Amino acid sequence: MIGQLGIHLLFGLAVACTVHYALALRNGSTVQASIGRWLFRLMTGGLVVSAVGLTYLIVTHQFAYTYVWNYSSKELPLHLLIACFYSGQEGSILLWTLLVAAIGSVLQPYARRHGYESSVMLFYGLILSFLTLLLVAKNPFAYYHETFAASGITVEDIPVNGRGLNPLLHNAWITIHPPILFTGFASMSVSFAFAMAGLVRREYHRWIDIALPWTLFGTAVLGFGIMLGGFWAYETLGWGGFWGWDPVENSSLIPWLVVVALVHTMLVQKRTRGLVKTNMILAVVSFVMVLYSTFLTRSGVLGDTSVHSFVDPGKFAFWILLAFMVVFIVIGTGLVLFRRRDMNVSKEEFSPSTREFMLSIGASLTMASAVFVTIGTSWPVIMEVLGLPKVAVAVEFYNQIHQWLVPAVLLVNGVSLVVLWRSTSAERLRRGVIPALVVATCGSAVLFAFGIRSIWPLALGFAAWFSLAVNLREALRLVRSGPAMMGAYVSHTGIAMLMFGVICTSSYSTSYHAVLLHGLPKQVGPYTLTYLGKEQVERQFKDREKFRYYVRIVRDGKRRVVTPVLYWSDFNQRQSAFLEPGIAWGLMTDLYVSPKATGREDVFHSTVVMRGTTVTAPIDSAMRLTLERFTMPMEEGASADGRMQMAGLVKVSDAQGMPRGDLRLLTRITTGASGPMFDPVWQSLPGSTYAVGLVEIQRNNDDPTKSTGTLAFYDTAKPMPVGREEFTVEFSDKPLISLVWFGVIAMVAGFGLSIGRALSALKKKSAMVGSQNAPGTVA
Amino acid sequence: MIRKIIIVGSLISIPAIMYLAMQYGQPPSVSFAEAIDKTQHTSESDPASKVMVDVVITDASDLASIAATDNAGAGFSIQYTGTAPTSPLKTGMRARFVGHVHGGDTPIFHATQVLFP
């Protein structure tokens, strides 16, 4: 009850904070600003208490709360229990709100120092008002008995254990990836709030300097969070890639692409005082795209068009999400339109041979990517509105677009660093571009020599070499000026490295399907794989029997052992397998073993027979078997241990057609996770030492009379053969995939350097401006 | 100049992208047998790909188990879990269901959308 009331109180505090900052802005009142400040601190404190409270409820297994029951269980270790905090919609909204407030706690004194407190915190408070309203709708402190009151659940009915965390999330990455991603989302609010403040105050240039470090921070953190998700997918999901263009992935990529464009256009404005309206619009769009992406992935509108699950949040939350988005679109576009004439401060045209022109083109290409990904991600919704089949676009849609866009962005990036601000001589352009073109041509020739023949990887390779050559040259030139100057070049070098990783992995990776028999080495391409055995792990979970499979990989005498995991769980009613790949990490190549299936080696003599047909027995060419029909389960009744039974009625004859006897081959059927399993009742085959059993029935759904049965035979004079355990895998090598991860690290490091540089420049500028924007200024 | 480039680029690229999305965002129209085949060729850990099946409804008294016959004449059961159909489903009606097959001994078609051709 306290928790639920607390959430309502937080909403009230957020609204009151917004109102006080609005009054402070209108009246220039320091008292109102001071009240707003304290209300903000109180709300932030309240959010911290709520978060600590929810974590406490989860860790102490308070299943009287629906959220705790729904996402946690007693078996989970502490780090996963903490991760349960944000595993559901309610908790993740609380995390997002908490992080917005936490960033606000740093932003508030920062904005105050620059004289922007009320105008920035007004919009920031409004964002928090909507977030806390969402929390009211999706309250993580709802009681179990309240949620299921309609089902007759009472206060006394407290579950003894929770439903548990989705097994796919049982991974260390869940403790890192969502908080980083939400920090990125939360920091998108800052650029928006500054842009709105700039519009309100008619300061169309100054906000750029002040907001730039925050925008860089948001871009770095969101970018890092996105690629951590990719790394998680690569390491855990077992499909071998790190990016699948899934709506959930796209929903974080779209705002990132917009904010990348914004960072570059902010730099243009900083230098040239141009692109004023563009920056306002991009700041609005970057935040609105966070809201739109949230709406797409949390409102349930995408339904079952993704591998991620989208829970319908309920009508109230749906409308709040929609209102959240619409309100900020209206505020953002409204203010931009209202001030549009005022903002026409520079009508200067950029010459094509200038850095501002090339950066604008680069930002346009990045925005084009954002728009196209938005169209693709929204496609199921567009189709539903048009009354057409609601289906997500195929991955090839995104790949086709980006095989044009990414090389273009890399080429523009390279040229933008060669040209100068304002004007560039043809001589400088030549001196800058020609060596990079030579490097790119030679680099592409190397790729060609190493077997890349497709045009698009070659084009991407050419562009990546070009960008890398220019960025490295510029970075080396600036080494003496200190690392702070190198931020952009380090980031761009990281992106070029990432692209090389993508090219190498997609062009040189070889994949093999292999069925491994226990203890038997198998040659798979240039590698020898041996399935060594399995070990049950995580026995504390009762919903699964989880096994770790040991596979040895040998090449040129070098041995590696990987441990993929494959299991079925009650969590998804055993409808599909949970699997984790085994990866032998390497700087040059990863060896990736993705488990596919387990089973037993077929060691019997067997034959397939269809109803009404006659086959020769595989153990005696003079013996014929005719399948008359299959009996139905109701004819046979259940077996002694309760299993369903069917039988194949078989006539045995010799080569001349003389009957030898009739058999009723019973088989007991268990419906397993991977389909029906058959346990035959073995019967002696007349006139031989062999036994025969019906080991499988393959039903033909189109024509049941064409259903087939598999008959297996073994010699009863010998011990019954036992097949070895089989482990089916998809084995692949991933050359230079490490470049992807190192590229991301370099990109984030570059952003870090740029933030330092932007803050230092701002400090110098503020010192020069002096007391004009001293603390205590209300606006 | 940049404005012109962006306007011309948008005028050309956005319709092109919409066309491309149409090509890649359309589920294949298949028979029930082909839908089963698609499910069987999907990895155990992946969701079955979505398809459209044109049917004649033979019994729609229960949306959780609609009896239908596809164009190839095969009878099968449809479990419908989408939003309420825009017009009530009736026996003899032609409809297009979007969804995928759940395998097993007796496969059923799990539909999440129904359209009326």
C-alpha cells in the first residue's frame, strides 16, 4: 500500500516541480525556482527509495506483490534477483524514471551554473511527470491479490514461489546492458530540454555549447548500450550474429542515429552559426524517437512480430504512452514553428567544398538511415492500419538499404575531415583525398585477393579503408596536441574497425552442420570436433534439466573445449529449446558452436513402410512385411503406465508370398518437447532370431492413409544394441569478429575524449563571458 | 543546396523504401501443407515464419478452434488469438488467416490476424 501511494506521490511531486519551475520562468522568481529545486530533490529521493524498496521486495521474495511473483523466484542468485528489478515493464519504467531523475540531479546544478535552470528543468520536470504517470499505470507495487481479485484470489493467497526470470535472461549481461541502455535513453531528455529552453529564451546558439557535452554523453552511452546488447545476443542466443534488425534492437538504434546526426549538426552550428532550425528539430526528433520506440515496443502494437515478447500494457498505459509521445511532438514542433521566423538568423549557403557541407550531408545520410529503419520497424503497424497482413519486414530490407548508406556515410566522413571549415582549396582537397583513395584501392585489392568478390562488401571495404586512412592520419597529426583533440578521429576509426569486423565475419565465416557422436572425433572442415559428454548444471531450478555439453575442437594440434548449453524449460511450456552457444574466443577468429538438437544414434536395422505396401525385411531378403494399417489410440487404450498406445498391424510372409504370421506392433507414445517419442514393444519375428518394433509413426496430415511407420530389427541372440548419444551442432568460425567489439570500444573512447574537450571549451567560454550567467539567474 | 539535395533525396528514396518494404514485408501465401513444411524447416529455437493461408471456414463456433479447408482441399484447425475480426466469422465464408503452424502430432494453424479477401 505504501509503495502504491508512494508512486502516486512521486507523480504529484513531478507535476508540482514542473509547475514551480514554470512559474519561476514566467515570473523570474528565485523563490519558485528554489521550491522547484527542492521538489525535484524530494522526487529523486522518493524514486531512490522506491527502487531500493522494490529491490528489497525481490531479494526477500515477497510474492504478495505481483511484480515480484511474476519476474523472480527463490532459486535465483543475487545478481539475477537484482536484475529482476527491470525485467518486466513496471520495473524497467521505474529504472528509466530513476535514471532520468539521477541525470537530472547532475543536470540541475549544471543548468543553474549556466543560467538555464528553470527553462531546462521545466521541460525535464514535464518528462518526469509523464514517466511517473506511467508508473502509476504500471505500478510495480501492485498486490498479487489485487491483480487476480477477479479470479477469486484473496489476501491470504500468497504464492510460495514466483514464476521466475525468463531463462534467456539468466546471464551476467542482464546486470549491465539494460541499465546502460536506459542511461542512454534517459540522457536523450537533456538535449531536448536544452533545445526547448533555447527556444523559450530565444537563445538559439548558446544552448548548443551547453548541451553538447550531454549530447555526446548520451550518444556514447546509448551506442555502447546498443552494442552490449549485440554482444549479449552473440554470446547467448546462439544464432551466431550480433544484430538481427529486431524491433527492440531498432528501437534503440533509431534515437541513436538521430542523436549522431544531431552531434554533427551541433558542431556545424558551433562553428558557422548555421543549421539553427535543423538542430532544434533534431533535438526534438531524437527525444520523440525515444518515446516512439518506447511506444512501439511497450504498447503491444507490434504484437508477435519479434523474437522479443511484447506484453500488452493495458489500455491506461497504452493511452499514457500515446499521450506522452503526442504531447512532446506538439510541444517540440509547436515551439519550433512558433519561433521559426525568429530563428532565421543565418541564410548562408554552405559551399560543397567545406566541412559544414560534408557534415550536413553525413547527418542527412544518418537521418535517412533513421527514417528507413523507422519505416521498417513500423511496418507491421502501417500494414495493420491499411488492413493488410501485419508482418515485420525481412532482415534483407535493412541490409539492402544499408549496403548503400553505410559506404556513403564512411566516404562522406573521410572527405569531411579533409575539407576545412568555410572554404577549402582544390589543392588541399587533392592532397587529402588522393592518398586515402590510394589506401582504399590497395585495401580493397587485398580484400579481393582474399576472396571477397561481391560488390557490396568490396564497396563497404573501400569506404572503410578510405575513412580509416583519413582518420588515422588526422589522429596522428593531432597526437602532439593532446588526446582531447583526437576524440572524433578515434570514434570514426572505431566505426571503420567495426565495419571491417562486419565485412570479415560476413564474408569469411564458414558454417557447418555436424552430428557429433559421443566420444567419436568428427572432421568438420579443417577442424576435428569431438563431443565429450554432458554435465547437468543449475540443478536448483525445477523447471528444467539444463545440460552443458562439452565439445573439443582441434586444429593443427591446438585444442579448445567449448561448452554449449541446450535445454527445455517449463517456462515456455517446453515449446522451443533454450540454447547457449559455446565460444572459443580468439583475437583473430572465434570458434562458435551453436547447439541444435540431442538424440541417440540409430543402431538398428530399419525400414520405412507405408499403409498397404510391402517391404523386404532388411535382415532377411527372403522375408516380406506388409503394413495393413495403424490402429488408433482409442483402440489400444493406455499402457500399464498410462502412456498412449498405437499399433501397426503387419503381415509377415516369405518371398513367395506364403504367410508366416501376423504381428500387432504396439508402440507407447509420449508427447515430448521435441515431438512425440516412441517406445516400441519388441516382438519376435516369425521364423528368425530377430525382434521387430515400431519405433516411429510419421503422420501425413494431408492424407493420413499415406502415413508411414519405421520398423526396427535386432538380433535377439546378441545383446540389444544401444546407440551412442548424438549432439547436433551448427559450427562456424568467425574471423576478425573481435574488430566489431574493439571498434565499439574505440568509438565510445572517442566520445569520452570529445566530452572532455567540449566541457573544457565550455569552461573557457563561460570564464570569458564572466558573470553574465552566474548562478542564481532564474531563467 | 543541401535543402534541395534533402528534398530531392527524400522524394526519390522514401517511395523507393516503401516499395522495398512492400517486397520484404509480405508473408507468402501458402497451403496448410506448405505451412507445416515451413515450420518443420525452422530451427527449434526460432519462431516459425509467418504465412497466409486462404481458407473456406467450415465451423467458426469457437475462435480457439476454427475448422477450415484450404485451397488444396486439406481440412485443418485454426486457433485464432488476434483482435476481434472486422466481420463475424461464418461457415462457408472465405477468409485469409495470417499466422504460423504449431507442429506436433496434430498440427494446428495459430492465426493472429484474419483478413477478408
